[in-house]
Amino acid sequence: MKTMSASELKAKLLAILDEVAATGERVIVTKRGSVVAALVPAASAATGYPQDAIRGTGSIEGDIVSPVMDEDDWEALRS
């Protein structure tokens, strides 16, 4: 795991990004000696979206178009 200052990262950003992608090694970024960020490789693009994990597991039960309540019960419609 590498540690570097924010100013050094700024100067070498593109090379550091390529290195993190190639090696998978984390880079800790500091500012005035305090840790402010960690640069880590991105998750594989093959993983897709988080919603893909639950796709196809739901089902529609009953009428999904009609109002849930009777219009007479809506206070906003009363004059």
C-alpha cells in the first residue's frame, strides 16, 4: 500500500490511476500529514448494477393502477 501527498497525487494522477488499475494496490492520500482519501481499484464492470441481484424476484399482486383508497375518502377532493 502506497502513501502519497495530495500534491504528489495531483502531479502524477494519470500514471497512478493506471498503476492502481494494473496492480490493484491501494494508494492512501494525505493532506498535511492526515489521511483524507484512499484510491482503490474499481469493481469489475462485469458485476453490473446492484439492482441486478434482485431482478426477476418480485411479482405483481392485484391491481396496480387503481387508487388504493376510495375518492370519497380523499380530504383534498372535498370542497
